[in-house]
Amino acid sequence: MRLKNRTSFLFKIVLFAIFSIFVAEIIVLPKIEHDMLKEAGRQELVTVQQICGAVLEKNPDVEQDFIMGLRQPTEHWQEKGEQILNHYGYDEEHLLADNTLYASYMIAWRNWTGFFLITTFLLLVISLLYFYSIIRNSNQEILLILEQYLSEDFSFSYGTAKIVKGRIHFMSNQIGERLKQLGHQIVTKNTRIIEEKESTKALVTDISHQLKTPMAALKTCFYMYLDATDLDEKMEFLQRSESQLTKLEQLIASLMNISRLETAMISLTEEPIFLNDLLVDAVNGVYEKARRKNIEISLQETENIALQLDKHWTTEAIINVLDNAVKYSPPNSHITISIEKQHFYTLVKIKDEGIGISQGEHNKIFQRFYRSSHSYVKKTEGSGVGLYLTRMILERQGGLIRVESVPEEGSTFILQFRN
């Protein structure tokens, strides 16, 4: 690595030196060309002055002709002068060759031009080698990162360093950012797979535990029915078996609904639904249970609000809350349903006069299969899936559910629907 860094440093020095020479040549060559043109013009003027002086000294009467030739040149005079000078061996090359300063300029020009071409070629070669080394190093680092990913090492995804350190390299940095995003996605998907695996394992365990009790009770009733000799006793065990089968059927239906919702096998179809009609349907679903306990359910009058909801599943979600309110409220109590419309959400509040919920259980009751340790809950039939199912249905539609409660003073479940 140290040798690699030294090589890169030498590359930079050579590249900088050649680039400096290249810039100097760009500055010097125009200066030489300017001086050459200036000298050529000066030499031309000296030549004209010498010819004028030599001729006019002997023939002063042709001065006007010289002036006319300088100010108003013609093609005829130019050809005549060229013939005379060529006759005596003074052509363009001969005149310039006699000028030693001009000759030195020409030598300098050729040397600098050759040097410029060589420097340009070297600059191009060194630049190509330099950028090739950068790309090669970047590719090696990218390959190293990909090898880390293949070996499930995603540490690069959480680093802050760029792929190309200490230099601005747009393309490599873009690739680096994409690799980081890829690493994050892989980690996220791996985490989800692990979570889903653990969730499936927990679900299987919970289902096994939930099914064990009614199956055991059903099995007991069946054997007691077989052992019974009295007809009335047999009928009693048949009725108990029927009750256990009904509970088992309800539990399996709830588990199926949870599984289908969690795996997105059920798609909620949202349509305009009047909230009052939805609540009336939900109340009708628990009316018979409430009547047996002489519990009054009242719906406060309010404007009939239309919301985008799935009618079937939202009704079932509200029924689950009302069913719990009836189940854990004493006889001759009262359940109140109120609606509060806000700017972004509409709240449905279901208030009962039941056993209440302790502060530490406000979030737990919405977990799958959770049941309170309260003595009344323990002796009441239930599977702990109703509120969990309600939470899932509301969240799938952009809503929420929470509870406000004081033990032994009742609970208020607040269902939040998006307007």
C-alpha cells in the first residue's frame, strides 16, 4: 500500500511538471512568433529604406516615382521589381537568410515547436496512465466492496468515506453512493427476512398454544361423553363440545384473517362510506351480547361524515372494540360512541364503564395474542387477537388506534381515520 501511494505521488509530480512545461510553451511560442513577425516587418522596412537611399542618391528626379510605388503599388511594378532582384540573386529566401537575428528566431521556433509537440505527447501519455491508474484503483476498491458484500460484510454501507479518498472523482463517488444504497437495501431485506422468519416462528408457536386449550377441552368433553351413561349427561357434554367447537371456529377464523392481512393476501378496497352507517352496522353486530348484559350503547348525533374506507373490514375492526367493551363492562352499564372531526383526521371514541386498563398495558393490548393479567380477564373467554386485528385494519388504511384508561373506571378507545 505504501509503494502504491508513492507511485501515485510520483505520477502526480511528473504530471504537474509536464503540465507546467506545457503551459510555459503555450506562453512562449506566441511570444517567439510575435517577435519573428515584428523582425520580418522591420527587416522589410530596412530593405526598402536601403533601396530608396541607393537609387535616389544617384537619381533624385525619380523620387516621385518611388513615392507612387510605395503609396499606390501596382501588379506591374511588383513583377518588374521581382525580376530585377531575382536577376541579382536577391529572392525572399536569400534576403531572410542574410538576417542572422531572423535565422536565430527560426531556430528557436523550430526547437520550441518540437519541444511543444514532444511535451504534448508526454502530457497525453502521462495523463492517460494517471487516469488509468485512478480507474484501476477505483475498480479494485469497488471489487473489494463487492467481495465484502458477497461474504455478507456490509460495513462499507455505514461508512462515511468516499471510494476515492483525497480527490474529487465524480464517477467513482457516484458508484460509491450506489454501492452504499445497495448495501443498505441488502441489509434491510436481510433484516426483514429474519424478522419474517422469527414472526412466522412466533406465529406458529402462538397458534399452537392458542389451539391447544380448546382442543384439549373438546377432547375432554368427547371422552366424558363416551363414558357418560345418563342421556342428560350426554346432552350436557354435547353442548359443551358444541360450545368449544364454536370457540375453536372463531379462533381459527381470527387467525386466518390475521395471516391473510399480514401476508397482504387481502387487499382493502376503499370506497366512500358514511361513518354513521358504519357505526350502526358495528353496533348491530354486538347488540345481542349487550342486550344479554343489559348494556346500553348510545351513538351521539353528529353530521354524517363520508370517508374512504373498506366497509367490511372497518366494520369488523369497530366490532372488535365494541365486543371488548361489552365483554369487560359490568351489567347495566353504558357504552358511548362519539365522533370528532378534525382537519386531517376523524376520531371515533368508544367509551365504556368496564374494568379499565393499567398504564403499562396501553400498548401491549394491541399486540397479537396478548391478554391482561387482570383476574376478570383471566376468567373471561378470549384469544387476544381482536384488538391486534383492529390495529392492522386501521393502519392499512392510514389510521391509528389508541386507548385512554384508568383501572376500574373504564376505558376510551380512540379510532383515528384519515379524512
